[in-house]
Amino acid sequence: MTIMSFLLLTILFMTWFIYFSGLNPQMVTIFYYPGESITSSLAVIAVGCILVGVFIGFVLYLLSALRQMVKNLKADRQERRNREVISIYREGVNRLFSGDMKKARVHLQRALDRDPARIETYLAMANVHVQDNQLEEAVALLGRARNVDPRSLEVLFKLASVYEALQRWDDAAQAYRSILGKADNNRKALRALRDLRMRAGEWKESFELQKKILKFAEGTTRQEEEERRMLSLRYEVACQGLSGDEKEIKSARVALQEIVKDAPDFLPAHVSLGDVLRRLGAPLEASSVWEEGYRSLGRGVFLERLEALFLDEGDPATLLSFYRDFVREKSNDLMLRFFYGKLCLRLEMIEEGLEQLQLVESSGVDSPQIHLLLAEGHSRRGRLDIAIQQYKKALGVTSRLAIGYVCDSCGEESREWQSRCPECGEWGSLSVVGRQSLRGAMAATTQLREIHHGERETWGTV
């Protein structure tokens, strides 16, 4: 406001005051305390009230401006502090990514000391502990972060992952439950908790979690995968009833029958349904389930189950009839011929068993199991030379007695030495089969010495 403006306002105010005084010449007495009063004209009192109000307003304005100034100063100071903390934090994270854990720890600790409420710093420091394999320290640090911000899902996820690294499965599951308590539709937490409950064999809880997961997977690329997992969990829940009383076993049978109906290609349900029927004293129904299972799926486990069932029942003739009928129907089924030949050997029907096994071998199948069974059959017939040849094939023994190599890292076997394991890619990891056992025996042997001439004879007389 300029001086001229101020003078103009003053002149206008004085003009108004004179005019107002002329209109209101009467005197007014105002008591401000018992026995104490002020007598003045109405115009003077009105102007006094206006001035007092202006003064009070001016004082309030000054107080407000002062408070805002203090607030701005604090905000500026906090902003500078935040920028400094962020700078230290970023330097710590850069050190973490570069692998310099010592300096990363120093910078992140400084950032925590300056701002103990910054969740990102706790998470970064927890990563430092994890990298240094200080998992318990990471858990303690994340516990502090959780106290700072109990609603942080990042802290809970990190805490769960550290618990898993420590194999504290129950604690990890509880962390995921805490996440779902704050965000019940969090898909990552649902899947992680489901996998943990599956690990623990808690199939019913896993099944309920899978229901929610499947709902979110509808219409996505994961739908088929989740539906298949849902089927597997239905199967496991049904199988839990097999350890109960007769009522629970019957309920399990119904559940397995429903699974077989809904998913005819789901192998475990067929196998377990036959097992349940056999336990319930219905061997013919069990054999029917397994025969149909083999016809539709062609898996050897059904033939193993059938062999055990009919031999335990003392009725191999029915199984032989099944094999012979099926071989006539599908003469190219080598799996069937293999089990047929094995059964014949068990029943001492040597020539018939050898005939089936030789058909399998002549079809190009080269497996230790085939050669072992052929060796057993020829051995029982006294054909020792042929049996020895088959045993050699089963053991992979060549004319130069090659024993092969095995990878010390992943266990992959190889007939020839290679500089790099074809399975895991590790260089120089292939060793002679049995090397570890040989070295262990050498370490346990205190002294080896040459056996002198005549010592064998001496030992033989001891």
C-alpha cells in the first residue's frame, strides 16, 4: 500500500467519523467492571471497537504468519534431511547391487539412523543380511520394520521369503496369512501359502486356497494349469480318507470315482480307486478298474497292480488269460509283452516268458530290465553263456570293462568322460563311478602295504 493510498483511506475514515459523530451526538456510558465505566459519544465507542477489532485481527494475522513461517522452516529442514537420507540410501543400494556388502551395510545403517521410519531402508538392509547369509538378523530387522508399518505388504513378503530360506515353514505360512488378512485377493500370497500347505501335506487347506486361485485364473493363460492342480488337490483330499474308518474309505471311493469320471486321463485316481476297492473286499471290481485303466492309459502300474492282485488271490490263470487275449488284440503292445514275460518267469513258464521278452528285445528295446529278465530265464534253463551276455548288457559292461562316469554336481551319468557335464554344465565334474566310495574307504584305511610272498598261505592256516 502506497503513502497516498494510506492518506486517502485516513481522510475517508476521518470524514466518515465526523459525519457519524454529527448524526449520533448522544453520550453512552459503558460499564466494563462493577463501579467502573466509560462515558463517551457513540461515534467514539464505535470507532474504538473497530480499532480494537482491527488490532486483534492484526495480532492473529501475525501469529498465523509466524506459525506458518515455523512450519515452513521445519518442512524445509525435513526436506533437506529426506534428500540427504535418500542420497545415502541410494548409495547403499548401489553398493548392494555392485556386491560391496560392507559399504552397503555402512551406508544403509547411516540411513536408518537418520530416518528409522523409512521402510525401503529396512528392506535393503534385510537384503544385505540375506546376501551375507545372516538370516536371523534379517528376520529381526524385518520385525522392526513391521512395527514401524504393520500394513506394509513388502515387509511381510520379504519376511516370508526369509522364513522359507530358514525352512521355518510355519512362520512363512503365518506371514502369508497376515498378507491375506490385509489383502485377501493377493494372488502371489495365495499361491505361496498353497505351496507351503502342500509341502506340509495340509491338503484340505491347499484345496480351499486353490479354489480362490482358480477363480482369479479364469480366462487367463494359467487357467489350464490351475485346473490341473485343482484336480490333483481333489485327489489328495480324497486319499486322506483312506487312512480313516470304513465310512471314510467309502467316501474316498465315491470321490475317486467322481475324479475318474471328470478326468479319465488322471492316472493316480484310477490306481487309487482300484486300491480302495481291493481294501473294501471287491477284488473283481478292482481288477476291472485297473484293466480299463490300462486299456485307456497304457501305463505299467496297472499291470503291476493286476499281477499282485491275482497272485495274492491265487488266481494267475485269470491274469494269464487277460495277457493272452490282450496280446492277440494288440500284438504291438511291448509294455504288455514285457509284463507278460515277467509273469511267466515268476510262474516258471520259462519258454513262454522268454518268447515274450525276446520279442520285446528284438523290437529295439534296450533296457537293463529286459536284459536282466532274459538273463534270469536263460539261467534257469542252464544256458549260462547267453545268461552271462544278458547280464553284461544289463550292467552296461563292454569288452573293455568300461564302468562309466558320474557328475559330482548333479549325478548325471555318462558312458564316456566329457570335459563338461551335459546336464548341469559344470566343467571337470565327471568322475569314475564309485570314486566317492573308493576315496572314503581309502580315508578309513590307516595303512596299506604290499603282501609278501608266502603270506597268503600263512593266512590260510590261521
